[in-house]
Amino acid sequence: PGYPPIDFRAALNDEQFNAVTAPPGPLLVLAGAGSGKTRTLTYRVAWLLHQGVPPGEIMLLTFTNKASKEMLHRVHDLTGEDARRFWGGTFHSLGNRALRMFGESECLKLKPNFTILDAGESESLMKRTVEAEDKLFFKDKTNPKPGPLFNVISLSRNTQKSLAETVSEHFPQYNDIAVALPTFAKVYAEAKREQNVLDYDDLLELWLKLLTEDPKVADYFGNRFRHLLVDEYQDTNTIQSQIIDALAPHHRIMAVGDDAQCIYSWRGADFANIMTFPERHPNTALHRIETNYRSTPQILNLANGVLEAQPAGRHFDKELRAHRANSMKPYVVQTMDDREQAEFLVKRIRSLVEDDGVSPNEIAVLYRSHFVALETQLTFSRTGVPYQITSGVKFFERQHVRDLVGILRFIYNPTDESAWHRIACLLPKVGEKSAHKIYHAALDHARLMQQDFIDALTTDDVKSKVPKGAKDEWPSFCASLRQTADAMREEPPQVTVEVAMDGWYGDYLKGAYADYMDRIDELTALSGFAARFDAMQDLLAQIVLLNGETSDRAVEPNQEAIKLTTIHQAKGLEYDIVFVIGCADGLFPGRRAIEANDVEEERRLFYVAVTRAKNELYLCYPKIATKAGPGGMLLTPSRFLQELDPSLYDALRIKRAHGW
Ligand code: ATP
Ligand code: MG
């Protein structure tokens, strides 16, 4: 109806065309990376419009809001249709929209002016409600702190499993307190209700409740949205898959996914949802696409090799055929250490940009965890390579890195009151005001008695200023400052960093963050960085300078820059040139996956990484770990590399070109 003609045959291959033009009904498109799944969804929307379906009847569920915007933008290019007339976005954003419309329903009785708590606010609310229920709970060091507690309850909501099951399957370390959890979940839920606030999980949970308990709402969605399209279906968790099913009693769903790319099971994603889709939606038409349009045959062969190494049975067999012309093989690049790895990137990137005319925007450096990228960030800053971190925060701006640097700064210069505030406020119940009081009490005492500031902290005068809630932790806090100060006087900076992170702050991390192990890895990277300095003042000065430098270099939105990103955040995206760094056992797959003897999700992550590359792929690993210092720790190449047939890549060994 009034749309410009589109040559669907020319834009799509036969497999894609058949999926795009299939009659309405349950459609499952299962295909490997880069085979045009997202493209198929986009053309499906255009096709539906061509069939006379009004845009208001189409709902598009994607993994990020940005992905949905891009797809609808493309639909706009194809048809001229106004993207705002579709419902498109993430489960959370559409859940929010649904609750704004129907929150007052009898089954929810939300007041219309409800607000949404962010993750930090949700955790503090949980902390307050649990404390009101059990004053001593967080006092006991063996109990989880509010963050981890929140994660357990959240995972059980997302997987729709009982708290008992969630604990025994995912958090056996909390077995002892499992019985208390239902009560905690309940008081937290009551507090939200009283305050008329929702957390992220509510956006899904309450949307599902509306759909299943209020027939009016179910009718509204069922009648209004006659066509549902879902990208990255392999990463939906139980509650999301139930929402999809409840939204589409008519079964007109097109779901596209790749079980080999399921990388969110730690957040409850379950690719069993793909396997059971045909059971839940009778007469599902299964479509497969076997041509890959993204990558060169050589990159694809390597990707296929990664999948072949999977143990049999837990996946659909998939072999991708390349559409593109032959090119060069991927490189496996061995360097001496992290610094050299970063140097290699700089050299190679310079030559790609300056000699080959590649746009920096088309180059990505991918890694499994943030800490692996520290050296790359430092080297790019130092050598002026423009870069953009598309996921997360720059290394030295991360909370725990700033905390630890705060500890070092304070001990180096106890008159630095802002450093004191940063660390003192980490203690329970200590805010700016009490931090200030404690500080000045200690300062007065130290002056009067001509005593060391840190020793003054343990005197009765000062202790009386410490809020009750912090009294238990106070001795270990002070002892740890003392040890760190002693180390700073006698040991090199690297040892000082290690002493600081092993003390009170290490315990704090454990309690404060469910992902504390990753954060400890990052602090270990900081200690590796400290190994380059003989004096603490040089280390601290360098960190300040780097911070200034990195923010100076913060690129304008449209300035061209290399993308630095975790693999999770690169999902669905593609780049001309991809460097995967840190491909060594213990880094990728990570140490904990190896210890738990479960590397399959990591292997899928590796598959996601290599399939982002269109033209050139570099898999890099250092021979010596960051922690190095004197002596160092030898690494072996990732098992994912070792499993590959060596004919799939060219091996490069970079010899140290010059010293530092
Ligand atoms: P992923 O699994 O990584 O999400 P995908 O299956 O969604 O990948 P797309 O991103 O849709 O794949 O497509 C990969 C690339 O191949 C895109 O650049 C897309 O434009 C191109 N492509 C896909 N199909 C065709 C086709 N029939 N003709 C030309 N180019 C195509
Ligand atoms: Mg895609």
C-alpha cells in the first residue's frame, strides 16, 4: 500500500527469501553467525508492510534498544515507514511501556506515577529492608552483602525457579542462609510496593503477570500485535520466553537465533528455549540459512573449527559456507607479554589505517574481561591511537580501581582528605559527615601526641567518632591501613598494591560485589602495572596523568576511533578488522571456567568473537601473564587455539623489538 517496490529476490538468498516471505505462523530461523538473521528479520518487517500489515501491529524484540533502532531505521530506508509507529526495543523497555498503559489493572494495582530504581538503588533498598528484618544479617561476615543477595533473588526471578533451587544450582556458597531468602524477597517486594517503585526485574515479571492474569490486557496485546519478531532468541531467559509466548497466542512469531552464540546463561539465558520452541508453538516452520555473508572463507573455516571442537550432543549441527572470495588466513600472534601485545596492535593498526586506508571505526579490539585490556588502553593513550571503550568504563575510572588508588593516595599523603573520604565512606554507616569527624579527630590527636596519623586512628578518642555500624570493621580497616603503610615504606609499589588488596579492602570487595573475582583480577592487573615503578610517587603520578590523558582523548561522537569492547557487548555487530587479545588459558577461557571444568559457554564466546570479523582476524596471546613482575608466570595458548588445526591460521611470533 503505497510503499516503493523492493526486489526481495535480489536482496536475499533463497533460504532468506523463504523465511522472509513465509506465511504467518510460528517461524524459527536457526542459523550461524553472519548468515543474515538480523537482515532476514529486517526484511520480514518490510515484507509484512508490503502485505498490508499496519506498522502498529508489529512488535520487534531485540537485545539492545540501539539494535532495534538500527533495524527500524533500515526498514524506514526500505519503505519510508515512520519507525515510531512500531513497538520495538528490549524486553525491559517494552515492559515499561506496557506497565505505563496497564499498571492500574486489578491484578497489579500500581499507582500511575511509579518510578523505576536503577541497579544501585535496588540494592540499597534491599539492604535497608533486610536490615529492618534482621539487624544482624549483614554483620555476619559469612553472609552475602546486599549486592550478591540481590543477584540471587534476581536470578531466581529471571529463571522462574525457586530460591532454594537457585541457591543449590548457582550459589552453593549460600546454602546455609537459603531458608531466610524467601522472607527477604518478600520484605523487599513489600517495600517496593509501599514506595510505588519497580526494579528492572519487575518490568518483566509484572508484564508477564498482566498478560497471564488480566484477560483484557492479554486481549489487547494479542489483538493489537499480530506479528512478533525476536532477534538473538538464544539469549532469552525463562521469563522472557514466557512473555513471548503470552504475547502471541496467535503464534505469529518469527524468532531468529544461533544456539552456538548463547553467552548469557550466567544471567539465566537458556538455549533450551530454542529447542523447545516447536513444542510450544505447534507447526513451527524451521528455516536454516547456511551461507555466511560476513566473513572471508578463511575466517569462516576457523569459526567452523571452533564449533567442531564442541562436545557432541548439546547443539544443532551447523556448517557455514562462505559467500565471499578467498583472502588471507587469520593470524595467531604470540607476543612476549601484554606490553608487546599492545605494541603489536599499535603497529598493525597504524599500517592498516595509514597504508591500507582502513577506517578506525572498522577496527575492533575484543576481549573476554576488562582487565585484559588495561595494557592496550595505556599504550593507545600513550601513542595517541584514538579509541573508544564501548562497554564499561575506562580502567582507571572503575570503582574498585579508584578505591584502591584512593587507599594508596591516602597512605602516601594522609593530609589528602578527599582520598580519606573515598575510602572511609566504604565502611558501613560512614557518610561524608562521619568521615569528616573521624578525620579531624585523628588529625588533632596525631598533632597533639606527635603521632602517626594511622596510629591515631586506633585511639579511643577517634574510635568514639566511628558510627556504631562501622565499629566491627574498624579494627581490620585500621590494621590493613597500617600494613599497607608499612609495605609502602619498605617494599616496592607492586607489593604495596598486593598488601592493600589482600587486606580489609579484599573482604570489602567480596561482600560488595557478586562479580568480585573479576574485580580482583583487575586489581591484579593494577599490581602488574605497579611493577614498572620503583617509587610510589611515580606510580601515583602516572595514574593521574593517564586519567587526564584518557579523558582528553575522549573522542567526539563522530570522531573515528578504534573500538575496544568486551565480546558480550560486541554481539550481533561486525567489523572489517578484529583483534582478539588475551587468547591464553586462564584468560580465555577464564581461570574459573577451567577450574569448574565447564568451558562450553566460553567456547561459544570465542565463536562469537571470531565471527565478528569480516576481512582480517588476529588472535593474540602473551607468553607471560600481566602479574609478571620479576619472574613472571608463563601462559599457554588458549585451548581454543590448541584445538584448531594449525592449517587454519598463520602463526606469528613477535620478538621484542626494543626495550622500554
Ligand atoms: P549474527 O549471528 O552475528 O547476529 P546475523 O546472522 O544476524 O549475524 P547479519 O548481521 O544479518 O547476520 O548479516 C551479516 C552481514 O551479511 C551483514 O553485513 C549483512 O548485510 C550481510 N548479508 C546478509 N545476507 C546477505 C545477502 N543475501 N546479500 C548480501 N549481504 C548479505
Ligand atoms: Mg544478528
